[in-house]
Amino acid sequence: MELVLLPNENLVQRISVEKVHPTAPLVACDFYIAGIEAGQEVPGGFQLGRILNIDHHAASASMARTVSSTNLAIDRVRQCGLPAPESRVVITHTDCDSVLSTAIMLGRVPPEDIFGEAAIAADHTGAENPIADLLQGLQPHRDFELSLRNLTLLLQGSPVDLLAEEALNERQRKREQASHVAARFQQEGSLFYLALEEDTDSEFFPSLLPDAALILVAMPKPHDSRYSYMKLRLGTRAESGFSINDLNVNSFDPGYGGRWNAGSNKRNGGTLMTIEHYVEALSRNLECWQTAQA
Ligand SMILES: [Mn+2]
């Protein structure tokens, strides 16, 4: 099997994936393909024509749970074995979840639970996990072989490359920075919120705020501080079955967009609302959802 790295675009069209090869089966790991839900739900994801999409971003109810592409790849290989040798495996980025799901689909690492746990730590909780920390740290290099080689070294207990060691240290530094910031959050029920001066990596917050069901951070829009960027993330305390989509954020902030567990209004220029008003509106909608459940 051959690996193909496509540019990391916001929304990948089916045709861009099909152009990788005129006839070979295509396995697309850890990125969303526009309209993939029109395909058939199969073990591990969706099959649409020649494309098997192993990805947790699809807008279907089955994906709105704590799952990563790596967990889907593990299910897939356990149930169906490896793809045909002439397949092309396609990725757009090289974070922990992309690297692990791809390595599993290529048959270069076994479909074991430790990799699923690492992907969840990287994508959902931000908890300390040596595999997640190594692979998230190496992500900017966009070099699958570099990531996989260092993963192998780590699993053997051998020293990793200098580059990987630096990436791990940098990630540790960011986690410590986030833990200082985490101490400043305010709380409204299970909603934790904080106005920041500048953009901060929010991936560590769920593990640093274990009592949060919902995490909101605000930051001023650069060059126009009348507007605020709002970033929302599901916390680890969220009720199962609850997703950010249930909050109907667009009812008070039309610029908000995102997935079931994270999103922001950054792409649409932010909002004039203050964080206090945003918290009020979120709490009101959360209450509506809870009342509807009862
Ligand atoms: Mn990913």
C-alpha cells in the first residue's frame, strides 16, 4: 500500500481524493470529505464509490461520541482485515489521530487499544499520554515516516530523535502554560469560562478542568477588539448523548460553527457580545435542553 499526503484544506472534495489514482481503492484517513454521508455506512466509516473514509468528522449521529479515527481504524481492521495491497491511503495532516489511523490501515502497527486511547487523549481530553504527546508534538513536520519511526522507538523504550525530544519538551511547556491559565477559569454551573488576552491552545483544558461539561474561552479579535472570538469545547463532565449542537449556539451567535465537541466563531469574524452575555445565552439554551430531556 502507498501513502499519499494531500494539502490540508478546510473542506476536501471527493474529486480531489479520486484524483490520487484513476482506479485503485482509496482509504482516506482522519479528514472529512464533502458529502461522504451519501455513501454507505460500513465498519470504520463510510464507503462512497472507491473511497473508504475512516474518519470521525462525518455529520452523522453515530460519530457524535468520544471516538477518534484511530478507534474506527481499529474496528475496521479487526472486522475486515487490511485493505487490498493496491490501495492508496490518503491523509491531509499528520496529527496523532491521522498518523495512528493511517499506520493501522497500512498494517504498520497492530490494531491495539493503546493506540485508540492515545488518539482520545490527543483529540478529546488533552490528558498526558506519551504516544499522544509524541505524535501531537511532531505534527507540524508533516512527515509520516518521521512520526512512525519515533513511535516505534518510543514503544521499544529506545531514545527518540532529537527533533522528537524537542517536540515533546515544547508540548510539555504548552501543557504547563495551559495549567496556569486553567486556574483562572470562572464557573457557571458546569460551564467554565475565561476571557483571555490572546489565543491559547485549548486542547489541554478538558483534562485540566475535570468538572467542566462545557468550556468557553473568549479572546479579542486582532486589530478590532470590539469583537471577540469565542471558542467552545465539550468538557469531560458532559452528559453522554449531549453535544454542542444541542445548544443551538446560532440562535444568539449566527457566526458560530463547529462540530459536536468543539467550535468557534472565528471564521466569521467573532461577535460583539461580551463573555458574560455569551455565558448567559449558553446557560439559557443548556437549561432548555435539560428541561427537554427531563
Ligand atoms: Mn486529526
